[in-house]
Amino acid sequence: LRETPRRDGPMTTRLGLRFQWADAPVGLVVGVATQLVVLPALYLPFRALIDEDDLSGPARDLLDGAGGIELLVVGLSVVVIAPVVEELFFRGLLLQAMQQRWSTVAAVVGSSVVFGATHFQPLQFPALAGAGAVFAVAAVRTGRLGTAIAVHAAFNATTFVAVGLLG
């Protein structure tokens, strides 16, 4: 996840799949702030046109009627499994492939747009692409996927708690 990604060495090195304990608190703060501050600010100019229920609809649909073990499985999938798998693909593989061909800025933008588009949620696309950019910048700045995974997990956990447990 440096300017020139490595093409040799173990897969974990090539993908930047490393974690430091500092990634956890940084990820928590950045992920929660992205979900609660950055994304609402992104949609602020459109608040008169977009209903809050429309924005949270996909998350509500995913969690609708889930309880007990089902809620636990969905929570683990959304907060642990999805961030790891998605970061391995979007930042570990795609971002690095784009960095080999383009500038880092173009790679961050390109991988973030693909990240947003592959969720197939048109109304949430700006938020997903924006979150993808935050995840990508975390990976690029630290040179580790651990930071991006922690930010992504905290981002998803914030939605899970707000919609699934409090909502």
C-alpha cells in the first residue's frame, strides 16, 4: 500500500495484511466519526430531498426480524467477516493493482468508486464510496490493511448498533 506496491514476498506482505495494536483505537475513532459525522455532512445538502428512512433502509432490511442467534450471526458477518474480506479485495488487491497503473490519488478514488458501486445501493453510493475512500486512505497512510479493517469494522459496527440494537 505504498507508492510502489510489492510484487514479491509472502502474500500477507504483498497485500499489506499487517496489524498493530494502534490500529484498533484509531480504527474505532475514525470509523465511528466517518459514520456519525462525515456521512451525515455528505448528505446535508440533500436532506430536503432524501428521507432518513430511505438512507437506512438497506440496513434495516438486513436486520429486520433478526433476533437471538440470527442477530449474532448477522453482527459477526457485518462487523468482522465483511470488513476483513472486503478490505483484502478492495484495498489489498484492487487498490494496489490500481496504484501500479495510476497515481495513489487516482487509485484511492477508483477503488472507492468500485467499492461503492459493488454494494448495488444507488442512494447509498455516495456514502459507500466516501467510506471506501476513508478506508483506502487509512491503508495508504499506514501501509497496513489492519488499519483499514479496523476503520471498516468500527464503521459497520456503528450502523449495526444504531439500527440493529437501538433502532
